[in-house]
Amino acid sequence: GDGDRLFSSMGIQQSIEVNENINIDIGLDRTDTVEGDTDDDFTAYSSSINYYKDKLSTSLKVEYKQTDKEDSISLATALATELDSGLELSTSAQYFKSNNSDETIYTDISVAHRPLESNYIVLDKFHFTDEKEGGLRSRRFVNDFNMNYKIISSFELSLYHGIKQAIETIERQEYSGVTQMLGLRANYDINS
């Protein structure tokens, strides 16, 4: 049947420590079908470099993947740091491109504010996605905001606001829409 497939899988990973702050990873992954559908066969080559120091970490990864249907390349990078006591920033970006014209771009940025010995936490994340496949293109802009405030030890309030703009292009015709969500939650611990 369609689910019958016998395959072999191999993976090799080598990590090289350049110094106490930098390391490099090199990898090879391969899957071969011995019996059955070969659509999932692939060979992937990857390399990444990672940097860590104090409260900063960043990485960059490149992968090239070959299949019977397409060849593709992807790039990914990320950064995270603590800007101040209780204030954290992180961001990432990914890019994917195949030889059959599929393409995806994704990026995000997040801020978290968690002051020590305070009664509140604030989280905000914005992300953008741009996908192209055949004659279709989809773009999405999304922002999520969360705040949690502890009024007393047994009672806290949470506020959420999300907004998304979606833009779809189909055969050169563009459609767009905006969606918003607002939420408020109260928690009371009756055992306190």
C-alpha cells in the first residue's frame, strides 16, 4: 500500500570548538528508499556558526537540500540578549528558496520585560511571513501583546491583544484583511 516503505537513513554531525565563545557545526543527512515510494528521499548538507558571550547569543545556519523533485537552500539566523536587568530581546530570520520558484521569508522580534521583584510581566512579539508558491503569494504581519499584573498575592489580571494583517495575491489580484483579538482574564486563588 501507500504506507509500505523500507528506507535507510544516515546522519553525520561534526562540532568544532573554535574558542570558548565560538563553535561551528557541520552536518550531512541522507535518506534512501530501499523499497517503496522514493518521494521522501533527500540529501542535506548543513553548516552553522554559534557565538555566545555573557548575555548575548547568536547563530547562523545554512542548509542545502537535494530531492528528486527539487533542490533548495535555507538560511536561518537568531540573536538573543539581555539588554538590562529583566529586559530581554530576541530576534530571528529564516529564508527558503527552491529551484521551482517556491520562496519563504520569515522574521520576528520579541521583547520581554520581567523586572525583578515586580508585580508585572510584559511580552510582545511581532512576526512577518512572506510565502510564494506558484502564482500565489501570501504575506502576514502579526503582533501579539501580553501583560500579566499581580494585584495581590492571590489575584492577578492578564491582558492580551493580537492583531494580524493578511495580504493574499492570487493571479495578480490582491486581497487583504485585518483581524484583531482582545482578551482579559482574572485569576483568583481561593486557597491563598
